[in-house]
Amino acid sequence: MPIRITALVAVGLSSIFGQGESPRVEVRYVANSGMLVTVSDRRFLIDAPIREGIAPYATSSAQERQQLESASPPYADVDAILVTHWHEDHFSPEAVAAHLSRNPRTLFISSVEVVERLRKAAPNLPASQTRAALPEPGRAEQVDVRGVPVRVLRIRHNPARRLPEQHVGFLIGSETRVLHVGDADPAGDNFTLLKDLPSVDLAFLPFWYVLDDANRRFVAESIRPRRIVGMHVPPQDADKVLAALRAANVNAVVAAVPGSPMTIR
């Protein structure tokens, strides 16, 4: 089955990013920061599904939302839903509850306050389907999902309005490690915990992490990923983001078209 690459900046790896071959990871861009990721034959929905989102960021089509909430292909057999924080462009309790109700094998993992919001929307949800994890700031806690380790990282949200106190990231996998940072503050002290964790093969990063020299330096020094997918891209700005990355000689896949599959090596 052919795999479509959403958008690839094919200009060669910038010298500041890790090089070398990485194992293949299957990814489907859902919307905004939402990803469906297959790691070690386990399927993870991250920061998805959402319903309304926040303008100007991307949301899924009506058909895609129906597939997500009904746990239908390509969103069937999801092993876990991981959510970084409660902002509407990352989490919809009603949409998540709909998926969980149709797929009782799916485990929901997030912070305490996000799990509480989900339970308020779905009071009859079995306790076995949720796992609240909230390490101390700068610490990680591991949850095993059918043999695949998911490290929940306590990293703070980027300074913003309606600042969520409880924001987490995720480092998924053992042989292949996939990092999702949500809306984490792009600062070195926020990612010190990665020094004590396995290296990152693929990082899902907000697009502004790689748009200017200071942030690219931070990524190279503090995250050190082998490959990068830029997310949280307003659809109308996708071409500008791609042009900026080309100009900076950064090789990255940019998630710009909801519902697009891609293979990352």
C-alpha cells in the first residue's frame, strides 16, 4: 500500500540535528497536534480526537471525526489515547469518551485534571480504561501499554492564556522512541529530564521549535531527535513554514493535511 508523505523538506539534514538511520514509524496526522502513531505494533492516538479545536488550527473533517469517535478504520484497534493537556485543540472529553465507549480495549492516559474532565463527561466509563499519571515537575513516570513503555513526562506548558498547571509529554517505545511534547515551553530547563531517558528517534514538535536559530539550537542541545515532525501548523501558514524550513536547511516532515498518512525513517 503506498504511503503518502504530507510534506517533506528534502534539502538534507541540517548539521544541528541528529543523523543516522532510524527504525520506521507509521504515522497518521489527525489534526493540529493530533497523531496516530504505531510503535512496536501498538497503536497510540496522541492529543486526539478533538471536535471544535481553536482557530486557526486544523480540525478533522466530519468523516474523519466520525471514524475517530466510532473507533472505525483507520482508527480501530487503538491501544491507548494519550493527552498532554486540556486545551480544546488537544482534548475533547466527549470525543474521547465516544471512542473509548466503542473500543473497551483502549486505555486513556493523561494528567489527573484531564482524567477528571473525561470522567465528568463520561461518568459510566470503566475505571480500568483510565490511568492518571502526574509525576513531579521535571520527572517521568512509566506506564506499560501491552508491553510498550510509555513514559509520562512532567513538562510545563508554553506561557499562554488559560495556562494549564498540569501539562505532560510522552516518550513512547523502547527500541524506537517517539516523543510528543504537546505545547511544552521550548526551554532547556523544561527538558532536562530527557538526559536520564533513552534518546529520541522521532519528535513531534510545534512548528515554532524549528523556525528560528535560538529554538533550533535548543532542540539540538536539549531534545536531540533523529527525525522531526512539525505540528500545530495553521493550514493557511503551511507554505510559509515549509519555505522557512527550506531557507534554514532543516529537514523535517510538516503535518499540514489532516488525515494524511506518512512513514518516517
